[in-house]
Amino acid sequence: MTVSFPNQSQNYCNFSDKVYKRAAEGEKQLSRIQAELRKPKNEEQVIEDLFILNLMLDNGVEKEKIANIYPELSKYNDTKSPNIQTFLAGIYRKIKIPDGFGPLIKMLIQDSINPPKDAYFDPTEEIGGAILDYLA
């Protein structure tokens, strides 16, 4: 397993060294991530790929290169998963692609009306922060 999800004793994900090695490869991983996001095996794979994209942005991969895979990212705009919402909001916050703003608003409203069950952290914090960054 490459990801351990938040639980009662930790409100964050842990990732294996394999994930960090993939992120260190930078742009070389983009086509693989794009393909995996099109047809993921499970939520773990989606979270892993989104985390890698976040790390790539932190490591200096150009925002435009990540923004180019928005069609694959947008597939998750309607997710109810607090884990996916959090990582997706983090990516949108960094790349500030204009098409990402509306889905962030929708996620915030959706989560305010129906808060995620069994969430060990509040994804609306990251979503709200991303919205504020768009507005800044």
C-alpha cells in the first residue's frame, strides 16, 4: 500500500517512498498520471496521483504543464470524497486555472449543506483557502 488514509489517530495521509520517488521524476510522470486519472484502479491511486502533482508543483514544475491535464482533474470536480476534494483544491489553489473556481465553490456549498461523513479532517478548510487565493 502506498497511501495510508486519515483515521482516528492521524488527520493526514502518509505516503510510501515510492510516491516521493515518482514525484522527484517531475514532468516525466505527467503522462502516466494523466492515464491513471482517466481510469483509476481505486481512490488510493487518485490520491497518490494528486499528491504527486502537488509535490511536483512544490518542486518547481511549471503550473501550465499541470494545468494541461485539467480535463483529467476535472473528472473529480463532483467527488464526495473529502480526501480527493482536499488534494484537488490544493492543486487548483496552486495552478489557479480559471475553470477550477466554479467547482471549488460547488464543493464548498456541497460540503456545507452535507458535511462529509467519516472525515477525519475538514476539506472545506483547503477548499476555502483555494477560493480565497483565487480572489486575491
